[in-house]
Amino acid sequence: MQKWILTLGLSVAVAACTREAGYEVDQGAFGNATLNNTQVMNGELSFAQILGQRFAAEVPTQINFAFDSAQLDETARRILLRQADWIKQFPEARFRVYGHTDAVGSTSYNQRLGQRRANAAVAFLTQQGISRSRLEAVVSFGKTRPLIDTNERDRRNRRTVTEVSGLAGGKGQLLDGKYAEVIYREYVESAERVSYIQRDQVNAGGDE
């Protein structure tokens, strides 16, 4: 019995060694930073593409609307606030908001409705202090690109989608350490925010 247990333990250890070191910590993404840097330098991946991937992974990119409406409800406003907080971190980036509708109604009407929805989202983002020059609401897919393929009313199709569209001021790609500068700026600003929070917690403590 003891020999069998020893053999089983050895088998498990050998199987575990087939995974990359750090797999459990970073869920298999170990080395992605180096890969991204290499692809940027080779022209295979742009800084805007990297930001686009991060934006889609870190915040909700879509908001939804009531039927035949371009009004932002409370859920949509909360999502747009999260988008605004993320967008403010990267003044180099520009964003585009795409308006969509469901399949009910004429193509021309839905084109206009989709544009109104995109305009509403952009207007809200600018109210949060984001420059209008960094935001586009000029593209409306109307009902031509449904998320759910149905001719019926479907809230999931009545939406706007926010995406990174490029870099402000025609800066092109951020090479030669510029991407590292952006990441370092994020690091410093996050440290400052933590410091402010800790200081406020101490000041709020009062006498006990």
C-alpha cells in the first residue's frame, strides 16, 4: 500500500510539471507583457490595440436602452461612469461609441435612433470631464448588426458599444519606452490615491 501511494504522488508531481511556472497565479498569462512589448516593437500590435483589449476586459463596454428610446437609465449611467473613470486614465486614447437598435422599424429611422443613442452616451461622458475631441459618435449601425438575431423587440440589441479607436493627436504608436511611461504614470497615480485614502482614514479616526 505504501508503494502504491508513493507511485501516485510521483505521477501527480510529474503531471504538475507540464504546466508553466506561475500558471496558478496568472491563469496562464505568464509572459504576456514581454510578448506585447515584442509585438509592439515589430509593428504587429499597436498601443491602441493593447488599450482596446484592456478596456474591453476591465470595464463593461455596452449599455442598453428601452424600446424606441435614447434615454439613459440608472444602469446605463453607472456603466458610463465606470467607462469615464477608465478613459480618464489614458489621455492618449480616443474612443468611438457605436449606436445600435433592434429590428423593429425602418432602416432609416433606426439609423437615426442608433445615432441618438450614441450621442447620448458621448454627451454623458463629456459631462464627466472628458474632452469631446476624444469621443466620436458618428457611426450608427442601426439594426444592421444585431447581437441577437431576431426580428422581435430585444433589449440586448438596443445598445451602444464603446471602443478604443486610436490615439489622440495622431501620435501613432507609443514606442521606445513610451508605453512604459504610461504604465509608470498609472502606478504613481494609484499609489497617490492609496496614500490619500489612508490619510483620510487616519484623519477620520478622531479620538477614541
